[in-house]
Amino acid sequence: MINQKILLNFIFFGVIFLDALGAISPTYLDRKVTMFASFPLIFVIYILNANKKNLFFLFALVFNFLGICNFNNPYQNYNSDGLIYHTITFVFYCIILFQHFKKVNVKLVLKLVTLLVVFVCIPVILFFEGMNQMFIFRETMFYAFSASLFVFSALLLYISNKTKTNSFLLFSAVFVFLSSCFQGGNLFLNSNDLLNFFAIICFNLTHYYMCWYLIKYSYRYKSTKYKSTDK
């Protein structure tokens, strides 16, 4: 019999795949359920698996859900309220990661900042006209800044300490970058079903891997607790 926790993960992947398919073929697949199901599933996965719950992450999931609720049809009807909620989510993520820093390599920080500036500026230049036409340039830049700061923090933690736990951060950082590029291309250049499909999958995987990073990180609390008890 499949373990309940494993089953939840399979359900999550099934839901986001169906949701992405629904974005391509809305006539055949209605997204009214699937678009709202992924974050409650991440919430349940986190609650069932984490030894110590991080309130910042739980608040982040709430704001992410509110962001989704502000889109009648995500990635097509684009509004500033949804962007603001997603921006707040990444602010919470950054607060969490800042608490996990111990030592900072200045040279590594400068290299990452330079790299990110290049990778962020290119999409901004490409999407600039589209953002202005939709009158959401300021809100989009707030989102881009908070997401970029998260990517920077995640990569810095991973490169500084390449553990299995931190590898989840690497995946999360890669997926949020891909999600932003796919989403921006679909919204601000040419509407494309394939870009829409991958944007939805990458967006959800960003938060799924952040969830698993915190689950794995919470195991440290359990081991530390046992050590202190032994003493």
C-alpha cells in the first residue's frame, strides 16, 4: 500500500500537470479546481512532514494562494493585486533564507550579483514595452526584485554549502527563474500555449521545492533536540 505522504506528492504532480494542460485546452479541462489545489496540497505536505513548522513559510503559502485567487484565469488576466501577493511571498522566503546564513563570501556575493543583473536585465528589456502597455511596470519590477533576491539567496546558500538539503534550494531558484521567463514571454511578447504550460509547472515546482527544503532543514531541529536530551 502506498504511503500517505508519498501519495500526496503524486497527487500534487498530477494536479499541476492537469492544471497546465487545462491552460492549453480550457475547452476540455476546466481549471476551476486544479488552479487552486496545488498550494493547499503543499501546505498539507509541509504540515505532515516538517518536524518544526516555520510560520513565515505558512504565511507565504497563504499569500501565494491569495495571489492565485486574484487571477480569474492565471497567466492570461494579469493584475497588480496578484503580483503584490506573490511579491510578499518571496519577501517571506528571503526572510527565511537570511536566517540560515552563517558566513558570507564577499567575492561569491559580487559574482552572483553580477550574474543576476545580467540575467534579470535581459528579460526586463525584452518585456519592457509589454509591461508598459499593460500598466503594471512598477508592480512587475517589485515582483522581479523580490524573486531575484530569493534566487540570489538560494544560490548563495547552495554554493556556500552544497548539501542534499540545499540542493532543493537550487531547484527552487532555477524553477522561479524559468517560470518568470516563460510567464513574461507569454504575457508580454506573444501569447503561447506552450510557454503557458511550462510557466504553470515551473511556478508550482518553485514552491514545492522550497517546501521540501524547509522539511529537510527541519530535520536538523529533531537531531539537535535528541542530542540535547542525551546530554
